[in-house]
Amino acid sequence: MKTYCFFVAFGLMLLLCSCGGRSMSAQEMQQKLDSIKKIEVAERLAAQGINLEHADNPLKQFFDSLDIMPLPISYTDELVRYLPDFKPVPQDIAKALELEGNNKQKAISLPESLGARLMLLAADEMEEENEDGDVEVRYSLWLYSLDNDYLPVDKICLYAIDEEEDYYDFNSEEIIQYFSITSDYEIHLMDYSKEKHKARTEEVFTLDASRNFLLQKSEELD
């Protein structure tokens, strides 16, 4: 491990130096840093017994085991509360994906297309008692893009639960974080006022060639 850390540190030093007598561009520098980060992630996963180069890549096995949610999709109360067809995420996979939560995370995949491998991940944020006295888990919902090794490239929050103090403030305006994903993988995020029956803000993202979420539009709608 010490030898590995030495080479990572040495690699970072080389990045700060000129390459072939010229300075690296910002894009080249980012590509090099991404490569080093990927090596670090692979090393950390190997310590957990997850070998990405092995034929039985656990991340791929987990992804392939998930149900597929057809597109297009959009926010519904049933979706964010009950997560139909979502499957539990094993804790070693949750750690590999750097998914927050309290050991009750869930996931479902989206249809694969050229240059797109996406997964919806639900992070259990808190528990609350409903009117019947039963305890319900409340989830935030994240959209992940994955690389060829099924590791996260980028992620975006589709739905976040209300802050607890706001949730019980009945005088505050009730805002829904509405989202939708089209069949062309265009992601729309809106803050929707239930009181005024109108959207207040809208952001539109697309997936670029490097599988990062690219902001295409952001505007206030008030």
C-alpha cells in the first residue's frame, strides 16, 4: 500500500511539470487526474474484495440484476415514497458507489443506450411515523451515470426530502422538487409550488460524451 501511495504521489508531481517541453491544457490535466482517481478507487475496492478486472465484476453483476424502469419517467408521490421495483443495495456496493444512507438504500436501472448507462439510486435519509402509527422510510433519489467498469462518472439529485424543520412548518410554502427524464435522456428538474400551482425554477441537463451531466438551461419562472 505504501508503494502504491508513493506512485500516486509521484504521478501527481509529474502532472505539475511540463509534458514534452510544453504545459498541459486544463482538459489534459483533468484527464490525467481522472485516471489517477480511477486507480485510487480500484485500489480501495480491491481492499473490499471487489476486483473490477475480474470476470465476475460485482458492480456489473449488481447492475445486471436490477429491474429496468422504462423511459420516459416523471415525479409521482408513489414513485418517491414506495420505489416500485427497486431492489436493495448491498452495503459493499453502496460503499463502492459512494451512496449515502442508513443501510436501506435501493436501486433500479434505466434502459441502456449508446453512450448511456444510468441507474436510479434511493438513499434512505430519515424515518417518520405515519397517521397509522407505522414507521416509513423517506428517500432522496439520485441519478447516476456509470463508466465501463460500472463505477460512477457523475450523479445528480432528482428528489430531496424536505428539511425536517420545514416539513413540520405548516405556514411555509409547500414546494415539490419535480423531475422528469425523457426517452432522449433529457433531465428536467423543477421546483413546483403546490400553493401557487406553478413551477418556480427549471433546470435541464443532458448526458455528454464523457457521461457527465451537462447543464443546458437554468431559469427562474416566477
